[in-house]
Amino acid sequence: MSKILEVNNLNISFHTFAGEVKAIRGVNFHLNKGETLAIVGESGSGKSVTTKAIMRLLPESNSEIKEGEILFDGKDLTKLTDKQMQGIRGKEISMIFQDPMTSLNPTMTVGKQIMEPIIKHQNMSKSAAKQRAIELLKLVGIPMAEERFKQYPHQFSGGMRQRVVIAIALACNPQILIADEPTTALDVTIQAQILELMKDLQKKIDTSIIFITHDLGVVANVADRVAVMYGGRIIEIGTVDEIFYNPQHPYTWGLISSMPDLDTAEDELYAIPGSPPDLLNPPKGDAFAPRNEYAMKIDLEQEPPMFKVSDTHYAATWLLHPDAPKVEPPAAVIKRREMYPGFNNK
Amino acid sequence: METKKKLLEIRNLKQYFNIGKPNEVRAVDGISFDIYEGETLGLVGESGCGKSTTGRTIIRLYDATDGEVLYDGVNVHGKKSKEELKSFNHKMQMIFQDPYASLNPRMKVSDVIAEGMDIHGLAKTKEERMNKVYELLETVGLNKEHANRYPHEFSGGQRQRIGIARALAVDPDFIIADEPISALDVSIQAQVVNLMKKLQKEKGLTYLFIAHDLSMVKYISDRIGVMYFGKLVELAPAEELYNNPKHPYTQSLLSAIPLPDPISERSRKRKTYDPKMHNYQADETVELREVSPGHFVLCSEKEFAQYKK
């Protein structure tokens, strides 16, 4: 599998009146060709900031990429000029936003909005672009595409609007599609349709997808690999099976235990205590330590490096250090290990 | 079940908007159900199915178009004196979906919480009022110092706790929670749900829990009602509804929830629901029928025979 995108040691800060907010603190990951990488984490963990940095959509007035590189196609995206970036955005890498109500222009017909990137990036004539736009509308499953082409966003339902946004994102057959919570604003039944559509289209046009969400059910449905973010860092990354059936980081344990599955019958749900870290003054040591019942002394002093669990699975927790005491993970995690025979004997 | 007392009876409740105009909306179209004392009834369905309208109509934020809501045997709707209304508001409270929009940004937390007590005259002196506020803050897991702050100083989860404290301030018996956790992060959702469960045990509260996150609803509810286009299509004990859904819409809804379990996700088969599939004839009466004890399904006579098998 070849890497299509590589993010190395990314550090991003926002300058605010209160001081410097270190939103991203050393993020490393790569995206393989044709795969779906899900990024999960709570609000403020830095998932959206990371992807906005890839698209170079962060406001220049108050944000700063302090360090690191984003390698795509041999180029470092952090070094490109705005003009060069315009040639990539929407063509090579495109994005689907969370809220289809606000990401479409209400004063433009849907057709025009789909034609826009086609005309801009592919130098097509207007009539050819129109043909392509209608094709795209059909591709994303909108019936009566010719008539729908002339309509405005307010004439579409939420799920249909998200399909239009997907059509725009796919207009130039991008190599990478970034989906920032594309189904959070939708109903479960519509969500299932959109997820099916995205998986189907991925097979057809062979794009790689970065999928941001906080819904672990959605992750299990779409992802090949999963990165878990906390406090501006990736604290665990691995294949979807490794993260769901053999998680290593106490935060991942907490996330997985706090979601009731349909047969949870316990009296009380596991709740991660406390609240997310203040990135204005990031804590010394592991950012999760104050909320971590498994925290050791070293967690408060030194940030853990990424420990290797398998070739594809890495986690940043001192518990994986050879000298660390063996701890018993929460019951829900043990139950999950037993569900998957491969991890049972560990 | 039989020994349980009915706290709330909803009889053929209807809530139409824009009546008589071309854009008439039948948001709630003749639904009936009971809520027993001390239970949690979950109400689920897609957006626009009328679940929030049902909650809001029960608590009389809207005047019902038709039907009645009997609380302890007394109708909530219809002409009421100020005194009667006050007594309903005293017993019924609501927790809203959006913890950012439901707290007045210009009021201190202590005033937000105590507003209901002031209206109902529950605190005789200033000191008593503040002591009650402190007590409530501690009940919901915040502390005294928070009383003098303003809502913008709190995170989403903390604000929802303030919303819960406000609802508890008048010592209600029945709380309508309209998507209380939808706007919160996963790790915070569990905290709020645990808090609601704890309070229910301590104070013997009855909840109507409206949500679209079905796994959380199943976890918190004793019974669950499923709504589709203003109608209640199925009502059953939580366990029964998930293990043995009868109505095709319920089946399609359940088949659409992604579970945090990659193995089962890979073999997921989604069912689609098309209301035309029932093919109801004009002379058939479609109503809620009891297919097994406590399990009601909206169906025709013919379907009823099938479901009963």
C-alpha cells in the first residue's frame, strides 16, 4: 500500500487575547491509497484543526503552523503559496463539511455550484460541465437530476443537500476526500444511506477518505484505520479491529466503555471523569493524566512516546512501557477482547 | 405493570399547525399512551416525526388541537385558572436540548435555577433561596462557587447540569427531557445520563426521554415508543422492542443504527421502509393493537393477525 498523504510532527497554535492556544501538539499520521482513516476524539481535541490545516483553511490572521510538514504528492502543503494551493483544493483534495444547511450557497442553483469546480479545475466548456454535473447528481443518487440541477438548496432535504455537497466534493475525482462529521446533522436512516453512498463511491473512483466523527458506531461502519485524538495529539492509532477489540490507551478504553451498545444492562455507564484539558496551558506530562484512573507518577511528569503494539498499531501511554505494572482494563474492554479471538491471549 | 399507577394519560392527542391553510402540518396526529409513575418512557423517531412537539404539547408549551393529557386524572389542557396552571407547572418540568440556547445569558446561574422557586414562592427568605440553590448545584455535581457565574462560563455538559438543576428546583414529579444529551460529547453524555438515572432513583422521578440516539434510549428507558410522521407506530418494553420489533418502520430504524462493533458492521443489512408497503384499504381501521402483553403496534386487522404469530 502506498502512502498518499503524510503528516509529520504538526504543531499548530492559535493566538488569542488570552494567550497562545496550542491546538495541535505534534501530530503524526499517514493516509494509504484507497483507505478510510477515521479520526475520533471529543470537541476541542484537534480533529477539525488538523484537517483544516491539510486544506490550508485555517484563518491566517490568528493561526500559525509552528512546526511540521504535510506531504502530499511530494509537495509540502504548508509551504505552498495561496495560488498553488488553489490548484489542489477542490481538485486533488476536497472536503465535505458537517452542516449541509450552511455549506451550500443559498443564492446559487445546485447545478451551478457543482459546475463551479469543474469549470475552474478542468477547463471544461459550460455545456460539458453541465453534462458532468448532471452525471454527478445521478451518481450520488438524486432522482430527476435534470430538474434538480436547476433548483436551489432550500428545495432539498438535509440528506439530499449532503448528497449535493458530496457531488461537489467529487466533481474533480479528488485523490483525497476529507469528511468532517458529514452525517452528524442527519437522522440515523439518512446517515446510513450517506455512509453507504460514500463507501460505494470510494470503490468506484478509488479515493482515500479521512473521516472525522465522534460517533464510534459510524467509525466501526466506515473505517479501515482509526486515529484517536486527545488534547491536540494522536494518542492511539491502528486498524479498526485493533482499536475496537484491543485498545491500549486508557482514554480509548474510556471512550469505548462510555458508549452503551444495545446489550449494555449495567446499572451505571462508565463516564470519563472531569473535563477536557485546557490547551492554553497544556498540562505537563500526559494531557489525559488528570482524568485517568490508571495514571502513574510518570504520566504527570513526562509525555509518553508512541509505543508499538503491532506493525499497524501504536499507542501513547506509559502503560505499554516494559517496566509498567500490568493493569486490568475496564470490563467492557475485556469483553471486547474476548469477542475477537486474535487478541484473546494477550 | 398492573400494580403501577398511571401518572400521565395521553388520549388521542393532536397538534396541528397552520390549521386550514394549504401548509397545514399534522405534527402530532392522534397519539395515545400512558406513562407510569417512576418509569422512563423513551420516545424516538427521525427529525420532524413529532416527538419534540409531543413533549412540548404535553407540558402545554403548545395548546393541543385535540385530545387530552390527563395528569393524575386531571386534564392539563383546556381553560385553566392561573392557580391550576401553577400547580401543573410545579409538577412538570422540562430539560431542553440545547444547553447553549436554553439558559438566559444575562442571568446568573443562581437566578436561572431559582426563578421557578420565586414564581411558586418556595423560598421564604433570601437565605433559604440561596441554600436551596447551593443544594441543587451539589445534587447535579457542580459546586457552590458556580452560583454567581453566568452561563457562558460553563461547558456544554456543565450547562446541561444547570438545566437539570433548574428543572429540579420546584421539586417536580415528572420531567420531560427533550434530547438532553444530543448536543454533548460522547464522554460527557455518559455523565449526564448517569446523573439523570441517579436522580430518578433518589427522588422517584418519572421521565419522558425524547431522543434519536437509540442505544442511549434503550439504556435509560423502561419502555420505548417509536414515532413516524405524527403517529406512534410501536410501543413496547425496551428489551422487547429491540429484540422483537414488529412494525416495519421500527425494524428499519433499528437496522440503521451503526454499532461500535466492526465485525457486526461488516455484515450489516439495512432494511428500508416505505409506508406504501402496508397497502391499507379504505375500509380497514389502522390503530394501535396489543400484540403481546405491553407491546403495541400500529396495524390493521390483517397485519395484527400476522404480528401475533
